[in-house]
Amino acid sequence: PLALDTMSDAQSEAILTAKSDYDAWTVDMYSGELLGYGTVEAGTELRIYAAGGNNAVDLIDGGGTVYRVWVDASGGWPQSIDGAATTDLFDGIMFAG
């Protein structure tokens, strides 16, 4: 059987805190439909909600808003989102290695 979409549940209890404001797609949490841009404000606490094979990661805030970002690992370490290092965007990222 084929999956209905490319995203898989990846819910995490780890809290990521936005270090600065940035724009990201908002996503309908039930259908996965991209709704438009929203601003994640500095200090917003987020959890990983879903991940996809296309490098997409959905993050959910305490109010239930889901934001989608695409993580780029092609430039080496650390990964980036829209050209910004993930370590510059979030506190609380845990790396294994």
C-alpha cells in the first residue's frame, strides 16, 4: 500500500525555543494542507510534530498552530532552514552522534 502523504508522525517531548522571529508555512494539522505564511515569534516554544522524506519538518506550538520548515543538510554541519543554521534559529536542539 502507498501512504496518503509524505509526512509521518514524529512527535517529540523535546521543546525547541525560537531564538528570533522567522516566517514559516502554516499547515492544517488534520489534512496537511499548506495554508500560508505565519510568523514564529522569538521565544515561541515548539515541539516536533511530523517529518517527511522531502526534508520537511512540522513544528507545533502550544496553541496548536503547525509550522512547516524544510531542513537543508547539503551544506554540511549544522543543517539550515532558509539559509540560517538551525542552531541560530532554535534553542533545545539535541544532536546524536
